[in-house]
Amino acid sequence: MITPNVESIPRPWEQYWFSITCGPRLLNAGQIAIDARAEGFTVSHLVNPQTPADRSAIGFSEDGTTLYMTTFITSVSLRQAAEVLREIGAYQAMNLDGCASVALASRGNILYPAGRNLTNVIAVYDSGSPAPGELQEAWQQFQQGELYPELP
């Protein structure tokens, strides 16, 4: 996870298949690291880490093998979200969009509906629910060095 406004480390962006713009950062190396102002945020429910709001967040384990995605169905503060993610095993974590954008679905069932129409989502696939063939093919092409493969 990268915080561009805070970390001025040049990145070879061509090695990434996609990126997600989100924030503020919740955890950095297992420590609560909320500094929304330094990241350029000005909205009150992001600048004050104690302000509760509907939230979703994403994180990774220290070894990078486990992905944590959380949707809070009651309002929580950024600090509370960070504490929950750290408690379940996240080492790095970021706040995602919240409020009416918070939703959760699993295996075709909407478990927590969004409060508005969404223009994009994060979809996670595994062996029990594999990605569509076109997406799998695009990923394989990217892994072989084809940065912008043609989709059918």
C-alpha cells in the first residue's frame, strides 16, 4: 500500500495491473497510522479519526498472503476501523469509500445493500467462485508482460 502524498517514493507503475484510490491509511506496518490531513483529505469524517461513519476498509497480512475486506454495518470511527483490522490480522490497511457506498455481497447474494447506485466495486474471486474467463485471460496476459491486453 502506498500513500503518495506522504511517501515520495517513485514507483514503476507499469508493474501494477490496477490501483485503487482510497484513504486515509489506517495501518502501516501493524501500527495505527491515521493522518488524513497529510494525505490531502479535508472532509470532517475523515480528518477527525474519532468521528463515526459507515465505512468499509481493505488490508493485507504482514506476509501479503491474506486479504482482509471489511464492511461495517454500524458507524465506526477511523480509529475503531483500524483497531478491528489490526485485531483480525491486517498489517497494512486503508479506508475505502463509505456512507452510501458501503455494500457487501457474497456468491451472488447482497448481504448489505448500498444506499446508492455504485459505478465500481471490488470483486474478489477464489477457487470456489472463479473469475470470468475473460478476466482470467487478461490476468495471464498481464503476467506474461502484456501490459494492456485486448479484451474480447
